[in-house]
Amino acid sequence: MIRKGLITCALAGLLTAGTAFAKVHFYVNVGPPAPIVETRPIAPGPGYYHWSGNSYVWRNGVWMRPPHHDRRYVAGVWVHGHHGWYYRNGYWRR
């Protein structure tokens, strides 16, 4: 009984010590398939030009989750009016 316990402890010690430094490689006869091309959904907040006071400055788009599952984002746009250009902010639409 004591001998069986010593053998078990010795094997456990060897396995524990061996796994700390061992590198395990798995070999297969077939190469992996081509990578899958993943596409992201359209960003609800595309980039736009912001007027800084004396010039336009590009602002990157932002990825956001809709506030509700049935909402779609309408992007902001620059509009030419009677007094010049103004920016109409984007919003979430049902």
C-alpha cells in the first residue's frame, strides 16, 4: 500500500514537472482550410467633417449598439441652406 502510494506520487510529480516545460505538437495529414472572410455590419456612426471654427476636421466613425433592436442609424449630413452650410446630426430611427 505504501509502495503504491509512492509510485503514484512519483508519477504525479514527473507529470507535473514535465508539463511545465513540455511542448506538445499535434500533427494532421491535411492542411487547414482557407481563412473565412468575415464582414462587419455597416457602422452606424460613419466618419464626418466637423467645422472647428476656421477649417474642417475629420472625425472618425464610432461603432455603437442600437438603443433598441428595432432602430436603424441615419447618418448625419452637411446641408446647404440659405445662410450657408450646416451639419444635421445623425439619429436613430425606427
